[in-house]
Amino acid sequence: MLRRTILFSLVLVLAGACRLAAQNPPGKFRISGKTVSAVTGQVLAGAEVSISKVEQRDSVLQKMLTTDDGGFSFAGLEPGKYLLIGQRNGFSRQSYEQHGAFSSAVVVGPGLVSESLVFRLRPDGRIVGKVVDENQEPVPNATVYLFRSDPSGGFKQIFQRAETSTDDRGYYRLPHIESGRYYVLVSAQPWFGPFAQVSANGNQSGADKAAFDVTFPVTLYPGVTDIGSASSFVLEEGQEFTADFALNAIPSLHLRLNHFNNSPGQPRNARLSTRWFGTEIYLPGQRETQADENSREIAGLAPGQYVINIESYGAVREKHSTAVNVTADMEFDVDAALPAPSIRGVVQKDGGLNLTPRAFVLLWNLRRNEALEAPIDNKGQFEFSPDLLVPGNYSVFVASGLNSTIGSLSATGAQVEGQTIRVTASNPIQLRIELSKSLSTINGIARRNDEPFAGVMIVLVPQSPEKNLPLFRRDQSDSDGTFTLHDVLPGRYKILTIEDGWDVEWADMSRFKARLDRIPSIEVAPNRTYQTTVNVE
Amino acid sequence: MHEVKPQMVRTATTHLLRFGVCLMGLCLTLAEARQQSQAQEPAQVSDSSANSKPADNTLSVTGMVVNTLTGEPVRGAVVAINTAQISRQIALSTLSDNSGHFQFNGLTEGRAFISAIKPGLGNRFRGQPAGTSVQVTRNVSPVLLKMDPTGAIFGRLTGSDEQPLEGFPLQVISKQTVGGKQQWVPVPFRATTDDDGNFRIAGLPADTYCLQVGQNQQTTLSGRGVPNPQEQGYAEVFYPGVADFNSATPIELTGGREVEANFSIAAEPLYEVSGIVTTQENLNSPVEFFRKAGDGNDFFQSAMVQDGRFQIKLPAGYFRVVGSTATGIQLAASGVVVSSDNPNLNVALRPVSGIRVELQRESSSASTQRNTPEQLRSIGINLQLVRTAGAPGASYWWAPGQSDGFQGVAPGVYTVQANGPPGTWYVKSLRSGGIDLLSEDLTVVEGAQPQPIEVTLRDDAASVRGTVAPADDMAPVTVLLVQPRGTGNRIKVGGAFQGKFEMDGVTPGDYLLLAFEGEDRLQYENPEVLNPYLSKAEHISLQPHGIANVNLSLFPTGR
């Protein structure tokens, strides 16, 4: 076993003088190889394969359909980095050695291997199923949600991956799903739900009213209604997984919202939703009626936790949300719940902000799957709607393309550690975010046994990683082992390589503690470009 | 004097809406019902006895719902009962039990309409729920509600290499009688092929259908192992893979059946075409290329124009190119030919000749006069050009004050419909050159300057009112005023409601009057269909400002 598993040789080069260009480029180069199924290894004839320059990834340079033996070949190429993209029926568009948002560029030049590549295309999986009711009759128009459990954000999170509806036979189909761990959830109402409103008049018999006034609880695979009992399943590459559901209609609960029309000049509207895995899900079965002059009633509810979204119109337009646990027919005063303390702030940058359209600030608790976004206006100001934000530690991100790394973060009303704030339910919070103008770049090459090593995950780990999640940087090494880490804030870091680690929680440094201890730190100064080599264990 | 009911407007949509109201939402589609569920007031039970005696509200109606195809009972159908006084909008509803039975209690004596709905059963899009009228009395016989199962068209769409084609939109077109004519009408049934090329369009009533695959923006490559081969694209096709609607194979769907329609469509080479757009006008839009196929178009693509230049990928064929100026002037170029890559295509756009409309009114108290736009607009007339044959195409609409006529009308044959005017006004004449548009069609020829449409309105219209027997509370009735003209007929259409009808704006003259069951069932515009009934029609003669009262007997249409 090697005593030093990762070697660093950090070479400072002048910004702008990056790498030595190949001297006297020897004519033209070629990218060639064959496409095969990543599962069966069979060659894939007729796959569409294309190349584009990494710097102009949207501009296809050349493309072709693979030959009967899966072959492709692109000639006449200048030295450089190329994205290799392939797709075919049953194989969604994907890059060479793609892992989530990363892939390995094919690097072309003297002495570099860019021919006889094996492009392993991963076949799509799909999830199918049938939704029936307690009488085994199909439930048409049920909404089926697919959630994916995925560690690509650094920690495992569950997020919505796809959504579809059942057809007239109750069948649904979620195609083009990559391998991974999934949950499936169904939200539906009995088809006669819309008639329940009509049947609610006073002349209906009690039995008829009860027959119409039923609802399907939100149901998770494998047929449970509480999230703790839900089962995830693993979808393998190219697999078709069947997740059938039998929904049981139960008597619906009624929630009466009192003091709803307190201000005649400010009419209000209430809509209920539920949150599953952090995603708001609309409930098709809810039926809203005016119970009396000042009360609104929402019927069609199953027992459970709900979010009431209340919108005011009139002179003042307001939105706020509050949580309610519905366990029986019950009443609720929408004004009894106090609005959460505000969280707002300003983003600044020395020399002026140059934000991309739809830039936003993100508060993200990666461990708890809680996130909240607020758009940034043209003055750099932002304000969250924190009604449903659970108290805790939140990393602060600014999403505005490259050059939107936070240089300094300060707050009143909240404790700040690194790039993390502690949110409590008691204080309004004012954030002040200064974007850095001093970002550096680290170019490197991953090697094993002195040979370039392609396809390995490169992780730039900041100090106090738990408090500085926004400062992590990642890349995947290209076919010549090279990688680039952009937008690095000045400070001390370690560079970690993780082989075959695309399914691990790469931001959880407790997993890599022993290795990290052996890796020397590097000091990154402002506005520099570095060249480094990392050895892969 | 009885209350005047508004004259029925003859469109499938209003038919459905009207029925929707009378059944308290029962025949609404689920989506419509969902939208309305928040808006509906709680229903009120009507008091069917208008006299002062206390109503006997202890009557019951029982019945059973069955599937007409299998004869089996239908469980879990929503069954609703509406009493005769539908203006009071009462409905009681129940779910049929496991043996298909239902029962309504607490009813008062009188006529009622009982109907049922369940997914997969009944003709919902035609607004014809399974239902029947009954007289609620003591000891009324059990009601049998028959529900027609709906059918489905399903299949698989593949390319010429037998690979599945995903994401292609499919639309169903159905042969219907609209406005007394058989027409192909797009109906709201759509699907998109899935990842395996499969599609399924369900909930279709028994009917004759045509299946249309919409244009898809996907492109494929033409040859394996060839660097940068030519791209290929897909145009719009009709089942079983033809570009011309007139060559499409209709699909006959009988009740409750599922018809499989697998087919394969071929991609066509796309050529790289670029060039310049020349025009005397100030072009202010992208240019849109439409490829001619039969009497329609089967491929559409638009291109931005920068400094007078455009770049586009098109299949071979004859194209009509259109654009517009900032002020809305339609520009077009016809006969643009694409047969290969072409870097020098010159598209010369010229203003499209509009069809001018000249509107004048005649007063019974004064001579013919031209009028100010405000005066004409206040009459409330509008004109519509509707394609008469072939694939359903765009229709064009015009009203006074909008512009001086129809703009950008594509070549084709159109029926000119004059809608309105209400009250005492009527369309005395509708002409284009030597053509009487009240009984003939308008032909718009590519590149030719069309004659203006001349409309003359007159203000001494007559009225007809009367009764239709037997009167059914719920079933729609069509009333026709017919003037035989040579080999054809000039027809004005109205509707009866609860056995009564009233039609204003009638051109003075002699008429034959008939009343038919249902709406849009009879092809009355076809003289061969209508003329056998005319010998049994009522004759009337209407003077200017005249009012006629007529009692009509209802002709069954046997549907």
C-alpha cells in the first residue's frame, strides 16, 4: 500500500499562460470507436453520435449514425476537447462516460488516445403500473409522481423526477428513467368527485351524500398512506419496473376556515396542498364552498398534514401559507397562525452586479431536504416567503451562473458560520451577501501510476466543509485525465479524488476522513490560475 | 303571453353547454365539472306543482343501468334526476349499486329526466348522456337506462426502419352533421405516441373517424456510417400514412370496440435552403413556409429574417410563404419550389389581396343608403368564411369596424355565413360578383383578386313563432324555414325549447316549415335528404314586419 495515496504538485502559472499549446499541430486528428449497450455489451447499430467543441457545446461539429457494427468515426479534428454525445431508441441522449451533470470530454492531440473508444450507452429504464380502486375498477386521470433519491447534490436528497397521468384503463407509464432509487406516489380523486358538490344539497339522502363524499388519500408505493411506510425501489439500467396501486376511497374530511372574509375589501382565496419529499402536491379532490358569510369549507380531504395557501386580492395583494394537521372534521382560524418572521436581504458586488436572468438566492438544508428560493431583483434585493421554513442550519447559495460565488456573508437576526446561517422561528433576518471578485481557477490532471486517469470525480473540499457547502467544487476528469475547477474562492482547500463514487454522498466528509487527513492543504490566492496533478489511489 | 326563450344557437358547443346546465353538470366532461365545482350554488329541488295544493313529495322512481353492448348491469354510475321545471335546476343524484340499481325518493308528480354517466360509457362529447324522460306518478314502472360503451383507437407508429416514433401528436377527426351538412370536424380527442410508439385514444362514441398524425419537429439522419448525412423530417399524415386528407382511410368504430391502427410513416430528406426575402412592404415577422398537400398543408416551418436573409430546412415540394407587416398587412408568395439544397432562394412577398366587404342597409322607410361604420357596427352582423370540403381548415371571421374585409384568406372553397343581425334586420342579399352567396359557395383562387362581398341588410324582417308537438322537456328540436330555390334550398334554422319556438329576422317571403328531433342530426342542406319531408311541411307567407303563428308536428330523425 502506498504511504502517500495522493500527491500534489501545485504549480503556480501566470494567469492567461495556462498550458503549453502543442507545438506545430501535426495535421488532423480523429475520434472513433463503437457504441455498445452498457448493460449487455451488444453493439448498437444506428445510434446517433455527434461531437462538439467543449467551448461551444451547443454547436454540433459532426454527427453520424453508427454502422451495423456500432462504429463511428469523426475525422479532420484540430487538437482540443470534444464532447461526445450519443442517443438511440431506448437510450436517451447522453455524453461519453456521463455521471449526472458531468462527463468526460474526449481530448484530441498528439500522443492522446481518442480512437477505438467504447461508448457505453446506458439504456433507459421505465416505470409502469395500473391504478385501480377498491372495486378493481380503473382510476383514470390519477396523477402519478416519481421521486428520485439521489446523492449528486452532495448529500442524499429526494426530489421529484417525473409526473404523469393514468389513462382510461388506469395505466401509467414513466419512460426514459435513469437507474437509481425511486419512490412512486399517486394523487387521485374518485371520477365522480366533481358531482359531490351537486350531491351536497339538502335534499339528498344521507346515504347518497356519504356515497359521493369520499376521497382517495395520497398513496405511496407499495400501497401505503404514511411516508414512513413507503418503500423505495432500485431501478436498474434498462429495467421496466411495475408499481401497481389499489386506492381505497375513504369518507372525506371537511375543514372549515373561519373568519375567512374578515375584510370585505380584501377577498381571499384558499387552496390546500400537501408536501411530500419537500414537493408541494396539488390535491384534485378538494372542494371549496362558502359555508356561511364568513367561513369557507374545504371538503374532499383525507387525514394528514396540509399546507393552506391563502391569497388576498384587493388593494393589498398578499400570499401566505400555514400548516394544518387534519385529523377529523375541524375548524381553523386562518388568521390565528402568525406570519413567520421575514427573511430578506441584498446581494452586492464590488463594481456592480451582473446577474443572469432569473437569478435567485437559495437557502438549502442538504441533510434535511429543505430548500427555499427567492428571486433577486435588479437592485440585488430579495425576500423569502418563509412561512413553511423549518428552523435549522441553511447553506446560502446565489444562483446566477459563473462568477456568483459568495465572498462574504453577514446577517442580523441570525448566526452566520462560513456560508451557513442558523434560522430560528423568532427573529426577522436581514442578509447581506457580497459576491467575490477574486475567484481563481485550478486546472489539473488526475494520474494513476503516472498514467492519465479518465472519469474520476475530483472534489475541491473547503475548510470547515459542513459550514461551507457552497464552496465545494467538482469535476470529472477528461479522457487525458485533465480537469478544471472554476470559481474557487481564495482560501485553504484539499483536492479529493473519488473513483466509482457517483452514488456516494461526496459532501459528507466523515466518509473520507482518513484520506482527507493524509491530503495536504493548498492555499488558493485571489485571481490566479493554478496547474496541479492529483494521483488517484 | 308566454315568456320568450332565446333562440338556440346551433353549435355543438352550445348544445353541450345547454345540456350541461339542464342536467346540473351531469353531462359535463370531468374537467368542466371540476372547473365549475367551485362556482355552483347548491341545487334546489323544484316544486313541480304550481298550484296551491300541498305537493305530494313521497313518490319514488327506481331503475337500473345496463351496458347496451353486454347487457350487464353498470355499477357505480352517477344517476341524476331532473324535474320538468328545469329552470329551477334541480337534481338529485345517486350511484347505482353493484347490481346497477338506483332509487330516488321524495319526488313530486310531474315529468322528469333521468340520466346516467360513467367513464367509458355514453356519448359525452356529443352532449348526449344516456337518459330518458319519465312521468313521475305513484307506481311508475322501473326505468331502464342503457349506456353505450365508448370505444378506442389504439396502435403503434413506426418509422420506415420499424423503429418506434415517440412524441408524435395524434388527433381524431370525426364525420359529423354540422349546419345540415356532413363535415369532418376535429374533436377533442388527442394522444401522443409513447416511448414505444404506442398511442391510445379512448372514450370515442361509435362513429366514423379519420386519424391525423401531426407534424413533428424531430429530425433523423439518413444513412448509417456516413459523416454528416442529410437530415430527415416528418410531415403531417393521415392514417394509414397519406399526405392528402382525401386519400385517408376512415376508421369505422362500432360501440365499445377497440380498433387497432398500426402504421408506419416515412421521413423525408430536409434540404438546406437559404436566400433573401424581397418585398415592397416593411416585413415585420418571421416567414412561414406551408407545403401544399391535396387541398391543405402538411408541413410547416418558420424562419427568422435578418437583413433580408433567411435560413431554413425544408422537404421537397411546393410552398406558400407568408409574413406580415407591423400594421398587419398579410404578405405571401406562392409556388415556392424546393427540390434540393438551395443557398439562393428568392422569396418575393406581395400583399395578399383581401376580400373587401361592402355593407349597406336598406330602410323600409327610406331609400338605399351607405352608413357610417358606427351605424353598421351597431347592427351586430358578422361574416364567417368556412371551408366547405376536405380537411378541416381555418375559418375567417369579419365584423364591421374591424377592417374593410377578410385578410389573408388561403385559396379554397368557402361557405359564407352571415351571423345576425338580430331583431328586425335580415340579410337581403349576399353576393360576390355574379354569385349569390346565400345559396352558392365562394371560391378563392390563388393569386387572383377576389371580387368584394356585397351585403345588403334590410330592416323590415318578419317573425315566426309557434309550437312543436309533442313537446319534450329536454330533447332539442330543430326548426327549419325552407325556401326551395332551383335545385337547392335556402334555409334558415332555429330551435324549439319546451315545445315553443320563435324566430326573428326572417326575410319576408313564402316558406315551408318543419321541425325535427335533435340538433345536427339531419343533413338538411342536402336536398335529397330534405326534399322528401317538404310535402308534409307547413306553408306560410310572411309579409314585411309580418308575424306568423304556426303549430308544427315533430318529425323523428330516427337516430
